[in-house]
Amino acid sequence: MKKNLRVVIFYMFVISGIMFILMTLNNVKARAEFIPYSQAIQHLEAENVDAMTIDKGKYIAVLKLKNGTEAKTYIPYTSFDELILKYIQPGGIKVNYIIPANNSWISTLLPLLLMVGVMVFVFYLLNQQSSGGGKVMGFGKSSAKMFTPGNKKVTFKDVAGADEEKEEMAEIVDFLKNPGKYEALGAEIPKGILMFGPPGTGKTLLARAVAGEADVPFFTVSGSEFVEMFVGVGASRVRDLFDTAKKNAPCIVFIDEIDAVGRQRGTGLGGGHDEREQTLNQLLVEMDGFGAHENIIIMAATNRPDVLDPALLRPGRFDRQIVINVPDVKGREEILQIYVRNKPIDESVDLKVIAKGTVGFTGADLENLVNEAALLAARRGKRAITDDEMEEAKKRILAGPEKKSRVVTEEDKEITAIHEVGHAVVMQVLENCDEVHEISIIPRGMAAGYTISLPENDAVHMKKQKLLDNIAGLLGGRAAEKVVLDDICTGATNDIERATELARRMVTEFGMSELLGPMTFGTDAQEVFIGRDFGRARNYSEEVAAAIDKEIRSIIDNAYERAQQIIIEHRTAFDRITKALLEKETLKGEEFRALFLEAEPSAQIEKKETE
């Protein structure tokens, strides 16, 4: 309260000073328009005045001169009657009189009342801010939102695809419910839990599920909300957040995107003593200052654990680190079951097939897929979501909506068909490539066509031969253009980029080069801090750089030659599939394989022998 009073007094002086300056300027402006009384008499004697207005209350006369200008003058009290009798009545000058009102004191007190009203309003805003009711001048107050347990709380039943992660969190829940069991054994629960993984994998959802299971208050705040342009504000907000948490213990404090405030110190070019680092220092102090029995759990989430300050990750702060990765096929199926449980689903929808075809999808992606399917079903006037909507929603997420209205020439359609069938044929022949799921020449997004493949399972390890086959599959479209058209087109830009990046990673990261051996190159170039880039040199020589380029070129050239050879050897099947694709515009995986096997007797015999 004393602090607020000092602020009010300060603003009273500021407002008073501003009003004094404005009144002074107004008076200066007013005095500048006045002329001496003797000069006004000269105008009257020279008959240079057309009309005059006299304010009897203020003894002010306004003279309207014949040249169109106006002049003001103060009338001395002793000369008032003289002015009326000698210059006005004989001269016949038109005169207007302003009679003073009885309540003239209001005009005197009005500025004072206005100033008092402004000060009362400022005091009211400050009082509201001190009680949490406003945000004006509340730089030092934390903007964390508090969620109390209620009927719509999130529990572990709402989290799928993260069984091991839920087991880790179950211990935290048990401690918040039964802290005495752990204290009796002298055990201390981890003070901080850091969750990291790709975006959309459910880090925030898991934190809310912990709060819902433990039935305790849950404070959530973003790391970027701490930092301001004013020095010291972030540290003040951190102190306010933890003071509030202590008053509501036991509770959970969740800091989302903590890398915004927890980045490693001393990595910039401008020195280390800035607002962000002061905020981080205060966060470190608050986390380390927790008592053993405060029952406050700090949870944080980030997509970039590699940029966090080491002091945040030491024991006593974020003791436990949990990786929340992209779900596997089983996890994707469980997540889909959660998102479709309140939606009408047709019997044709097989969630296992959808889960198999959504490799790399996060929980957020799967939620978006189900929502897109529901929107499509509503748009088509259906009462339930069918497999067609689910497949279309998946393709919309992967490649964008169809562009059926786009005008495409027959030549472009033929080039697109040749390109896409080239991908499909090469992927069909190479045993390490994924199975072709669909081919289409209908434009989607920025692509003129697409070829979708589905992996048989979620492979953790990638063999070298599989990577080489994938590169050949990516270059199959360009190889088909070269073999069939004896020319090349611009449609392979994205394929070449992906193939080159994969080949570069094989050489520089995976150690799959026969010439360079099992070594990594160029890791320092990926640092996110400019200061480090200036402070470190490249960790390989120019000769090694030339060797790396040579190896990458060799991988790409060999894959391109393999793709061309496959197109040449299976030209009959290639032409038949291309013709069918131009007629139907879209071929399912089963249709494509049937056409390929019909045109390839040797492939048919080989398939029967395999079966």
C-alpha cells in the first residue's frame, strides 16, 4: 500500500506539472493577443474601429478593426465610464456587452476539479492492479493463468500414445496426493520435470493431465511472457509467480516454451548482462530456493533442449527429463480412438489402416486429421465420417486441398503422369522402398501430382541400402522424364532437394561413406548462436570438403543411373500404367500393382514363387 501511495503522489506531481505548463502556455498565448489601453484609445480616436465587445465581468474590450483584424485590451476600472461616454456613444460604434453570470466561480474551480478527478482515476487503476483486477502499470505481475480442478479436468485417460511417459508422471501424482509416504522414507520428489520433443506431441496435455490426476491447482505461463524490454520486469514476474504458487501449495507450475527464457547464457555478441539473463538468474534462484516440504512441482516443455542453460538441467532444478516423441503405430491408433470417441464414425473406417498411413504424425496432426474429416463429412451432407473423408483429410494435410479447377494442359498432364509413374515404378522394383499407396495427377497445393507410399512399420534404424533405394525412388520422376521424353522438366525440384539432403546426411552425419569412413562433419555449422559461429572454426579442411561433395555427387549419380535403368527395363509396364493414370487421374495402390504385374510376367512368376 505504501508503494502505491508513493506512485499516486508521483503521478499527482506529474499531472499538476503538465496542467501548470498548459495553463502557462495558454496565458502566454492570451497575453500575446492583447494591446495596451492607450493604443486602443488611438484606434477609437482615429475612427478605425467598426464594432466592439465589452466583457463587464472581466473588464476586457475586443475591438474589431476596419482592416478585418481584432485586438483585445484591458479597460482600467477608473476609465470604464470614460470609455463608454466619450468614445462609444458619440461615435455610434456598435457595442455588444457580455454580462457576467452569478456562478462564475465554477469556471475557476473546474480545472481544479478535473485534476482531482484524474488523480482519483489513476489511484483506482493502481488499486485494481494491486488486487489483480487490471493490467495497467502491472509490469512486475506474473500473467500466469491458474486452473483449479473441476468437472472438465484432463486426466491420463485423455492422453494416449505415451504409456511410459504416463508411468513417469504417475509418481509425481502419487507424491502430491500422499506426500507423507515419501517423507517417511526420506525421499524427495524431483523439483523439476522437463519435457521435450517435437511440436504437437502432447507435452502441455500431459502436464494438465498430471494436474487433473493430482487434483491440485495448475499454473501455466509461457516463457516469452516473462521477458520485457524494461530491465528487471522479467525477474519481478518470476518472483510474483513463485510467491503465488507458494500460497496455493501443493500445486503445479507449468512453463511452456521455456527456451524463450532459459537459453544458455553468454552466447550472444552483445554481452551477457541483459534482461533475459536476469530473468533466467531469478528463475534459477527460485527453483533452487524451494524447501523440501513446499509441495510445488515445476514442469516445463520445450522443443529445443539443446539450447537450454546447463544450470537449469542440474540436479536440484530439473532433476527429471522426459522425452515425448512422435507416437508409433500403436500410439497413433490409441490417439485416433480418443479423438473419434465423440464423433459418429462409419463402419468403413479402420483406425489401424489410418494409423499405419500416418507415419510421423503427432497427436496434434491426428486431431487435425479427424477434425478435417468431420468438416468434409458435414460439407458433403453425411451423418457419419466415412473412410473417404479420413483418406481425403490425410491427403489434405500431407499435400494440400485438390485444385480441380486449375486449368492444366494435356502436355502438362502427360509430363506429370510420366513423372509420378516414374516414382511408383522405381519404388515398386526396389525391395527396400515403401509400398505405393496412391498415385494421382490432380494438383494439390503447390504440387502438380503426388505419389504416396506407406511403410510396413515404424523403423527405428535405417539401413544404408534402404537409404540408397529411397534416393533412387526420389529421383525416379526425373529419370522417367529423361528416358521417356529425352528431356527434363522443373517438376523435380523438391525431389532433388530431398535426395541431396539425404545423401549429404549419409556422408556427414551417418558415416556411410566408404572414402571418408565413420566420421561426422559440419556439426558446428548447425549452432543456433551467432557468437559461437564467430568463435569456432570449421572442423574439417578444404580437401575434406571437396571429398564430401564428391561422395554426395557419387551417391546421387549412382541412384539416378539405377532409376533410369529400372525405367528402361520395365518400359512396358510403365507405359500401361501411365495410360491408365491419364484416363483415371488417380490410381490406388492395388490398381497400380495389378497393372504392373499384368505387364511383367517375370514379376508375376517371382511373386507366386515368393508366396
